[in-house]
Amino acid sequence: MSKLAVTVDGLKFKNPFVIGSGPPSTNAKIMTKAFDAGWGGVVAKTTSLTDTEVVNVQPRYGKLKSDKTNVGFQNIELISDAPFEDWENWFKETKDNSPDGILIGSIMESYEKGRWQELAARCLESGCDALELNFSCPHGHPEKGMGAAMGQDPAMVEEVTRWVVEAAGGKPVWAKMTPNITDITIPALAAQRGGASGVSAINTILACIGINLKTLRPQPTVEGHSTFGGYSYLAVKPIALRMVAEIAQATSGLSISGIGGVTNSKDAIEHILVGAHTVQSCTGPMLQGFGMVDEMCEGLEAFLDQHGFDSVDEARGKALSYFTTHHHLVELQADAREKKAAAKRFRDKEWGEGDIQSGTDKLTSE
């Protein structure tokens, strides 16, 4: 077995790299392409029951560039606009084409037990290996209390998670966390109390990508207007790493699928080092193509070899012990300065203050 293989919540991934829910997983054809390219898992684009109205607009993406390099990406795209009956067929088709790939259904519904449970059961019956609960879409259907509007209410997160776990029949359930909150550990712990096997973090950050200085219109502009949307790609990685680390520090026995700013193997490894069991990327493959997974696998394997790790599990969380408080940093720095000063203090005039053997020991390297 490859050292990149991971088993998370009973799911056997050939590598820890997972396509995040969104355009790169919007139907069976494209999900199959992702698996064929070598991704270990795919989270399908979020779906709901057919009678939930979804109407997307165009344009719906915007780029933030620095020196002609894409550093940020914003979308105002909603969840899938396809009837759920199509998704039942797409799940079956994808599993038929890629039986060894881990297929995770992403679901989002209004605050009704029956709707969440029906959606969950039908996804699993159609071949999904697990479920991801979208408590985190920052701009879709907030007026119905869906997405991030639900994810910002820990009581709702716990209750809805419990509903879905009840309907999942033992299959893994991950709750996807919104970063648009003060303390991401609160909903993460609520999801765990509700029975979630794991959490995915983070979804996109509610933002405005920019203003057109000629037209004075916010971007992306639709008929002269816009709305705040989900911000992603490299620029959000520092925030994502902090939040993944916070969840890892605050929880025990909860798997984490790290998301946010993953553009290459280095970004993915950083997520693993702060506690991620798997690593998702959505905007990355949208801008670079599915083939980016080759470099991710090669880079991760080289990193494991360099540090003498025999598996991804051995590397996971290795950076967490180095996070501390500012007060402790001050103490550490003071201690280090004292040791350096002490090392310089032993001069010839100090010989004879103790026995000669002790003086010799102070100046001898082991």
C-alpha cells in the first residue's frame, strides 16, 4: 500500500487529496474525470431536494490578482441547480465508473428534519460513501436559514447533524464549517455532540472582491449590481490554517478535512501539519485543472521521505505543539537570552570558584 493512503472514519482513500464541493464536482462526467486524474475523493456539488429553487447568475466569479498572479477568487454561485433525481443517477454513474474512489454527497436543506433525512438517505442509497453537511455556504439562501446562516447557530448545527446521523445508518457524516464566525470551535464541537464523524473547514469567506473604478460597480457585476460572495484560493490559506489548527486543538476523536488556499503540495502539507486528515481543494482545480494532484502526491511523498515519516498519519498535527500564547513566547525568549548570557559569562577569571573538574565540564561539548 502506498504511504499516501489514509483511512479516515473507515473510508479508505488512496491519497488524502479530495475535490471540494463546487464546480469541479458538478455532475457525473466531471467527477469521473477527477477520479481518473488521481484524486483520492470527491465531495459532490451541494444539492437539495428538487423543490428547493436554485437559479444561478452570470457572471458569478471574480479574480484578485497581484503582479498578474491569481491570489484570490470570489464566487456568488449557488448550490446545484439540477433536480435531485439527476443527482441520484450521477452518484450511481460515478460509483460505477470509479468504484474505489471515495464519493461524498454534499447536502443542504431548510430547517426541517424530514427534508434533511430524506436527502441524506437518498444520497447514500444512490452510492455515496459518506455525507458532508453544508452548514457554510456564505451567500446561498440565507433568507431561508440555510448554509452559513444555519452554521452560525451551534444549536441548529448540533440538531441537524443528529438528524442526519440518525438517517445515515452508520455511514460517516462530516459537517462543513463556516469561517464567518468568531470562534469556529463552537460549531465544530456542536457537530461532534450531534454525532458527526468529522468536520470540513473552512468554506469560503464572505467578501467583496473589488470595485470597478470606472463604473463604481462591485464585482462580479450582474446587470450593474452584485452581492457579497465566497472568497477562496491562496489568499485565505493563513485564515484556514489557523481555524483548522484551532479545531484540532479543541477536539478529540473528530476527523478534519482541511480546506482553504490549497494550490500545491506545500499548501496541502501545511494543512496536514496543523491536524487535517484529508485536504480538499476546489478553486485550485478550477484554475489549474485536475492534473495538479500529480504534484501534490509527488510533493507529499517527498516530504514524508525527507522527514522519515512512514505515513501521512505520522505527519499529521506535528506543528500543533509549537503554537503557544504570547506570554509564553516572552518567557521563552527571556530564557533563551539568559542562557546565551550565561554561556558568555564563564571567563578565565572565574576559574577557581569551584573545583577544576566542574570548570572543565562547563566548557566541554558532549
